[in-house]
Amino acid sequence: MKQIIRAFSLGLFVAAVIIGVTYYVEKPEQAQSTSPPTIDDSIKLVEDDGYYVYEEDLESKVTQLEQEIEEFQQDRNSELDEPTDDLDDQTEESETEEEGEEITITIESGMTMPEIVALLDENELVSDEGAFLSYLEENELSRFIQTGEFTLHRGMSVEELTNTLTRQIEE
């Protein structure tokens, strides 16, 4: 009986040594494969989930936007210096054209919500970017925005615009 117990304990000891060696040999490889993702990878994962990542360098962006606003105002002031008769005619024509004007925009794969809203604002389809983003978040529609070409009108409401971009209603 003594021999059987010794053989059994020797078998347990050998098994423990094999498991221990395997654990310590495999551990460095596991540590490499479970290394934390880089900041860029983390940002991409978060944006893919529909969240927004704001950069810390907002001061330079604010300065750049202020410069663009100044340039825009200078361009506008130079346009106002043109003869007023032609300007009045152009204004009346552009107001009637803008209400029913069809605009085609393209939303590409990988575009973030701020980029999409900026595209809509650039084409004068959205009057308040913040209100549009709030509407999308409140109704949980931001993740349903589809890629592709969309034909939109300047007079569309936020709901109509969202329904078209999420393809809930055909264009």
C-alpha cells in the first residue's frame, strides 16, 4: 500500500511540475497579446460605437475658426460694396431658389457625426447643428445614418432630414 501512495503522490508532483512549467512558459506570450490598445486604436473603437472624441487641442481650432469667420465677413463686406440694384435682384432670386432647391450630398463610410453635421450645415440644410445632434441623440438615431448619396431639399424639417438619412423614408 505504501508503494501505491508513493506512486500516486509522485504522479501528482510530476503533473504539478508540468502545469507550472507550461504556465510560466506561456505567460509572456499572453502578456504580449493582452497589451492595452494604443490611444489611436481606442479612439477608433469608441468612434465606431457612435461616440464623439473631442481633442484637447481645441484652442488652435477655435483660433482657426475665428480666422475663417473674419475672412467670411470680409468677403461678405466686399460683396455688399457691389451695386445694390443687382444685389436686390440676386437676393430675391436666391431666396426663391433656396426653398425648393435639391441638393445631393454623399455620406461616406467612416464619417463621424460631427463631419456629417458639418456637411449638412455647409450645404445650408441644417440651421442649428447642436439641435440636430440633440435630436439624433434623443431619438437614438445617430447609429442608423446610412452611407451613400442623398437628394435633400433646403426646406426639409429635422425629422424629414433624419428619416431620409436613415432611409426610413425613401428619398
